[in-house]
Amino acid sequence: MSRSKLFNLSSNDFRLPSHLEKHGVVAWSPADNIPLISWPNGRWCLEANAFILGKYSSGQARKIRGGTLATYASYLSHLIRFCYDNQTSFFEISDNQFTLFINFLKSECLLGAPSRKVRDSNSVIAIGRLTLDFLAFVGNLYGIS
């Protein structure tokens, strides 16, 4: 399983359309340092990018190496890898799979140091909360309760 980072930050000159001005001219807004997320195989992850774009639109920080948005992308990377490795769509995750995912996050140890956990319980909780927020977003995106 590849452990390479699943996101890159948009360039300093990256812009997104914000609205239409008179005569149909598109106005652009700065959108530098927004995480652009991919699956482990390099394919664009539509749902994760739409979620991050929504957080960007609501004003989440993206400065200093991506800020809060980069933290969110990092947290979502765990779920993206889990779904990829288990060949499961985001909207197909069952309660049992979510429990398995959280248990994996809690039990993962540092390479070469099996007694040292990769993350503390507060980090697992933060990842779990964001994951649930993301899964609710995906459900809304696809009209699934």
C-alpha cells in the first residue's frame, strides 16, 4: 500500500470563478494553496475535492502550507486509502466498515516501533469527526440519506 501524500496544493496563481459581472464577464477569485486530492492510483477524487471546495467557500484557512484545508485533506487521505484498499465507494461504507476504519486508525503503529502508535486518541477523534462530516456531504451530494 503506497503511503505517498494524496494531495498537492494549488499554485500561487490558481484562480476560481466567483461570479458573473455585467455582460457575462467571469470574475475570478484567488484560490492558491487549496488541496487538490487524488486516489492512490492518481485519479482525481471528485467527492473529496468537492468537499474541500465547499470548505474553501465557507472561508476555511488555506494559507501557510494549506492551513485548515490541508489538515482536512490529510485527514480525508486515511479514508480515501481505506476505501481504495477495500474497493468500497464512500456512499457504500457500512457501520461495521466505519468501525473497522476507526480501529485501524487507533491501532496503527510506527514502522520499526510496534509499541508506539502513529496517532493519539484526540487525532483519531478529529479524523473520525471529519470523516463523518465528509460522509454526510457525500450522502447529500448523491441524494442518499
